[in-house]
Amino acid sequence: MTDQPHVALPTVGDQVPTTGVKKWAFGARTLLDGFFRKMTILDIEKDGVELLMKRLSRLELAIIDGTDEASARTAFIDWVEEKDEGGWAYYLTKKAEVDRQEAEAQAKIRHETIIASAREEAVSLRKKYPGGKGATVGTVIAGLADTTTGKTYTGTSGAYTHADKRHSVMEELLVGVSQVEDWPVNACAEVDAMNKLLIARKITKKSEIQAETLYFHAETWNSTAGKWQARGACKNCGVWLKKIGAGHI
């Protein structure tokens, strides 16, 4: 049996910064205070948490009163290692919980920001054509956001039919899509944008496209109103978008 490599467990010193100690202590005490206020006499960790909060306060005051950070930090670490009554373990558990929640919240914001970029790309492109359809743009413009890479792509209606390269996976996605609109299934701006993504990412098969990672936004030219306006996916595109679990915002 092969011996497993020894992994050293984190020490108290690993958890306490070497600089900005007073600020760290204030943050740790504030975090604990938020949980302490909700604790009852039935919580076995309460006394240990209160004791640690008082020690963190002393750490702050020591630095304010002139004790150098290194000495104050060492004294605090010694206290935790010798006199802590469970408050430190409680702090580490709650800190990890708060950090995880914050990371999830930030990830959600980044995800939503990338999704929103599909709309931004489409709007940015259609602003270049205030008069609507012309020689270089069709009646529909699409933005595509890829949450896997954070990159965006644009497409215009009719462009795919004249593309220098039609990706094999895009052709595969269109197989079985019946034309239920007044235009061919390969004529949409979403098809053009998706083709660009497949080429850029060097996708080789449909299974490499992860569901719920691609989001489209389309703008169509309203000739009657004389302006661009947002629209959902057409019934043609709705079929192949479903195949890959793509969204339309």
C-alpha cells in the first residue's frame, strides 16, 4: 500500500494575517457579533464565542495603544492555542460559510452580467444601423453570450447562408428543424452568431455544448414603426435552441 503524503493542517497563524491585523480583528469580531446576537443560552458555543470576541477587541485596542502588530498578533495566536474555549472553531466555520455565500453571490452576479452582455452586443450593433436593414445587415441582429468563456458574438439574418464556413455542428443542429416561419431555418441571426461561436471554440460535437450556458438576444427591424425592437426566438430557432439548452433573453 502506497503511503499517502502528509498534509499539514492549517494552524491559527495560517488564519491570521501578518499585516492589517487590527482591521482583520475588527472584521472577525463583527462577523461573530452578527451570529452572537442570534445565539441563545442553549447554544453550547456561546460562551466560547463571547470570550473570543473580547479577545479580538483586546487585540484591536493593543494595536491602537501602540503595541506593534507582530507582537499583538503573536499574543493573540498564543491565547487561541492555549485558552480558546471553542470560539475559534466556531469562527472558522462561520467564516467559511460566509465566504462561500459571498463567492456564490459574486458568481451569480458575474453570470448575470455575462448574460446581459448578449443584449448589449445586439443593441450596440443595431445602433450602427439606425435606418434598419441594408446591404450589410439583415432585418434581425442577434447577440450571443457564452457564460462558459465570458465571450460574446453577434449575428445578422441571412449572413449564415453566405458564410465562408458553415460549421458541421451548426448544420447538425438544423437537421430536423422544419420551416414554420416565412424564412429558411438557416437564415436567422441566431444561426449566424452560433456558427461563429462554434468556430471560435473549435467545437467538434454537439455534446460539447453545455446546457444553460448560452444566451441569445435578438433585435428586429420594425419597418412600420421605423425602429429596432427586441424579439424572442422565432419558431424555427426555438427547435435547435432547445436541443442545446440555450436561452433567449
